[in-house]
Amino acid sequence: MCSHQPSCPSSDATGQHVVSAHPEQGWSLLCDGAIVFDDTGELRADGSVVAPHRVTHLAMAA
């Protein structure tokens, strides 16, 4: 999906370009085909899922 130069980092790295942002719906499409959600979860182009990794108030208190 990403065709610009220099090419984007791999989906495991940070720094991909946002192709389409939908903040009112809570998600953005990245140039590598991944969808990232405002709750920090991801749906990658290969179909794998990255669970949300939010910091909770319980983790902050520890």
C-alpha cells in the first residue's frame, strides 16, 4: 500500500504515515494498511491484532 520514498518502517516500528484519519470514529489508516485505534489497539494488514496497551489507574498507582 505504501508507495512513497523513502518507504515507511515495518509495521512493528513506529513512524508510518497516516493515509486517512477518522478521529470522530476513533481510528486511522496507516500507509502500510494497518488500522490504529484511539484506545491504542491495532489491526495490522496481515490480519493480526495488537491488543490495547493503555496505562490504567491501577498500573499508575503501583
